Amino acid sequence: MATFQINDNNTLFFEYQEPRETDGATFVFFNALTGDTSAWEAEIGPALREAGHGTLIWNFRGQKDSTFSSPEVITADGIVQDAVALLKDAMPRNPVFVGLSIGGLFAAKAHLSDAPCKGLLLINTLRKPGPKLDWTNRAAHRAAVVGGGRLIQDLMLPHLTGPAWQAANSDNFLKDEPYEPLDPQCGAARLLAAGIGADWNLAYEDLTIPVTVLSGLQDHVFYNAADVAELTKRLPMAETIDISDIGHLVTMERPAAITRACLALADRLA
């Protein structure tokens, strides 16, 4: 385990494994707000390294093993600044950014803030700001401070996942047990609060690198077909992958699809 020191009492957990092949990419993973590096390391990271590529995984301040000095330092802009600082220090070879959900927004903004990047994979990222997105983000934060992660899962997973995953996993949820609220000042709650303040007005036209837009069409919370199509057209070098039977959490439902998309993007860059 490696630690990047931002300043006193503010650190980032990360692990960087260089590409085995001289022309291999380093896939830099940007988590969702409620995730951590385990989402990538169960299957995706090992498969990419087996193919000769490198990986850089890291956790935002407030996620596992990344520390923060006070709740106020956890912001959407702060996550982007942390990413830029970490990448300038680690200097991964041939970096390709991979972002899940809002992690894709952070990845794109890091690149636009001078973090070198040769390609970008956006997984269920594209969305427009507006009252629905604001309400959704505020509701997730409200659910967390009232009933913790289990309440968020019970309420939202039926709308975020595909029917096959629901059928296989529904018995693991809606347990007859008390919900446990999160401390509003803890890392998990502060990250959800940071999502409320994120600026989704991204300069898509300035992302002049190959971009893959991967969408799970069973995402009934964030996915809007017309909005995704409109925003994709603003990307100068975009390709799309639509998967009809899965939803938002592709790392959980279909990790092999992410591995294939990463390998295809690496081939495209080569």
C-alpha cells in the first residue's frame, strides 16, 4: 500500500503497477462516490495487468485508507485537485482514465486541468444538470444520514441495476434490521454532500482525445438517452458502447464489459 501526502493529515491511498509491455497503457481508475478501489481490483485490474497493461487505483479523501483533516476539505473540486496532484507525482506511463459515474466527471476535469491522459472511458457518466439530478443527489445524501448505506441500497438498487442482478441478489437486501444513520461529518456522508455541489457543465468540446462512452441502459436513475446522445456529439473523438441488460453499477454487474472496453480503447490508441 502506498500513500500520497497532500498535506498534514490529508493523504490518498493508491497503488500503481506499471505496464509490463513497453507500449502498454496505465489505466487510472476514478471511483464512484460510494465506492472504493475494490470495485476495480476484484476482476478488472488483474485482467488488464495480465494483458500487459498497468493500473493505478486510488481512493478519494474520505474513502478507505485515505484521510482528511476536516469535513470541509472533501469537495468535488478538491477531488479533482487531488487527482491532478497524485498523477503529477506518480507520473504513470501512457495514462488512460476510467471513471465510473461521477468519477468520469472527475477524470475528465482532471485531464482538462493538465493531468496528462491519452484516452478516456466514461462509464454511466454523461448527464445534464437540472432539478432531477439535484433532487437525486440530495435524496441520496438524506438517506445516508437517516439510514446509512443499507437504506440507500434498499431504495436505489432496484432502479440502478438490471433484472438478472436483481433476481440473483434481492434476498441480500430489505433485511428486517434497524437502519444505522451515518454521521453527517464522516467521509462517506461528506462525499455524498460533495456530489450535490458538483458542476456538470463540462467543456466536452475540449476533450480532444479518444473517448469511449459506456452506458448501461437499465440505469433508471441517471441515464437519459437523449441527453447522453446530445453530450456524446459534443465529444470530438467519441465512440459508444450501450449494454441493454445492465444498469449503473457496471463494475458490480458486468466487470468483464469494462475490461473489454478498456482493451478496445488501448487498441484504438495504439
